Amino acid sequence: MIEVRNLTKHYGDKHAVNDISFTVDDGEILGFLGPNGAGKSTTMNMLTGYISSTSGQALINGVDILEDPIKAKSFIGYLPEQPPLYLDMTVKSYLNYIYDLKKCKLPRRAHLNEVMTLCKITDVQNRIIKNLSKGYKQRVGVAQALINNPPVLILDEPTVGLDPKQIIEIRTLIKRLGKNHTVILSSHILPEIQAVCDRVIIINKGVIAAHDTTDNLSKNVSSDHRLLARIEGPREEIVRALRDIEGIKYCRADMEREPGVYEYELEAAPGLDIRRPLFDIVSEHHWYLLSLQSTELTLEDVFLKITMGEGVVIPSQQKNGGE
């Protein structure tokens, strides 16, 4: 649905975006991350046709955004960081205006009602936009992007400035939209990206520094293969039993967390999953496994390592812009 080929943007001697390539498939939600000045906003602006590229191509549904911008843009619903709202209009009149602006051919009343219902703004359709809360304004912004039912949605910081309840509501809406649309989501709220997106691109200094699922990014950047297990039972016996598990490189009992319950730090050989043998050992001895968690890096940890130069650069997957 979206294909970016060797996209480049120069401002004089500065390379804002330097020869990046990737694709986004139908029905996929892609998270697009990068620190300030990394080229993220420049890329988004080129994808939507707001600015032109120095070289390379951005294809929307097979149409080059520079060669046929009107047709390419007809496939895109765009929500910039500041929603393009006319504050003195009512919600309903504004959406009617956008309907006309996009030359929408869908049945007007049914389509606008469907969009308002999806974005949960039907109850405020007759209110003036400037009197709405930030959350409702953001929903109206999403609604305008949905008019004419474009197959591609590009959402730039859709939850910025919202309270936790509003963030959850917009996040839920985006996941619902991802079932019928191709979505590129840009956000600085990394747990949001992790919760919503199928795949993540991290851009840094104008180039793609990482491109994978969040789980794979964590595994590739981190050499840490540790588990924390909280087990109820005799401490020394448990340590001896855990050390006998094949592939265990390190085992240490931490402090007592509850009466008779200790936390055990385990490190396994790379690529080895010890969760099942761990469970078998605990069950065999009639101990109780109360919790088990991985110490793999969060998306925030991965982002910081890559953008601060501490992590390895992960090339994009071959089907998404590799050689």
C-alpha cells in the first residue's frame, strides 16, 4: 500500500533524510519513531506531498506522490500534530465542509454519521469546535482524516496533550482503524507504539537505524537473556535444582520477597528458552512459581540505545527496503 524507495531530502548541505526505503502492507499499523531533528517529520511531509523530495519515490497505492499528487493524496487521510480545525464551525458543518473539499461521492448523511459514530463525536456534532475539550478536538481531527474512507491513514502525534483516559480512547480507535486501513503512526509516547503497532521504524540522523517488530528489536539490541522467577519453597534446594537445568549459565537467589518466597535471577544461553523446563522443575518438587518475567529491553530502552549510539544499527528487513 505504501512504498518508499531511496527517499532523500537535502536542505543545502544538510541531509535531512538520506536514501531511506521501506514498505507498509495493507492493514498494517507501522510505528514511526525518531528523536527531534532525525528526519521523521520531513519523511511524513514527503509521504503526504506537503514537501517534495530531492530524489527517490514515495508511492501511495502504486501512485507516485510527485507525479500524480491529486490521485495519490486521494488515498490518504492525514492528521497532523495540530489538527486542521476551523474552530468557529460546528463539528457537523466542519465535517460537511471536508466532505465537499475531498469531493466525496459516498452517501453524505450515512457516511458522516458512520464517521462520527466511529470517532464517538455524535453527541457533540452541533457544538462549536473551539468549545470542545482537547480530546474531542483530536477525535474531530481523526474524523476529518476518515472522510471519503481513504485506505491509508497517516497520524502524527495523535494523542499529544491528552489525559490518560483520552489516550486510551484514541489508542483503541487506532487499533480499530488498523483492521480496515493501512496506518503510519508517529508518536513520542513509546508504550503507545508498543501497544498499537505491528512493526516499528526508528529513524536517526536521516537514516533508518532499526526496522522490525518491537519484540525482535529488543532481542537484537540486548544481549541480556535473563529471567526473574519468584518461587515459594526452600531457597537452597531451589537454587541447586535451577542450576541443573540445561543451558543455565547463571543462577542467583535474591532477597526474600514474602515469607518463604525468594526471587531468582536466571541467565540462559543465547536463543535458549528455559521457561518450560523451569516450570517442570518447580512442579516436580511441588514448589510454587508465583511470577516469571523477562528482563528484555523495553521499546524505550531500545530507542535510547539506538539513537544515542549505544545499540547496533539494525537494517530493515529485506522485504521492506533491503537489498
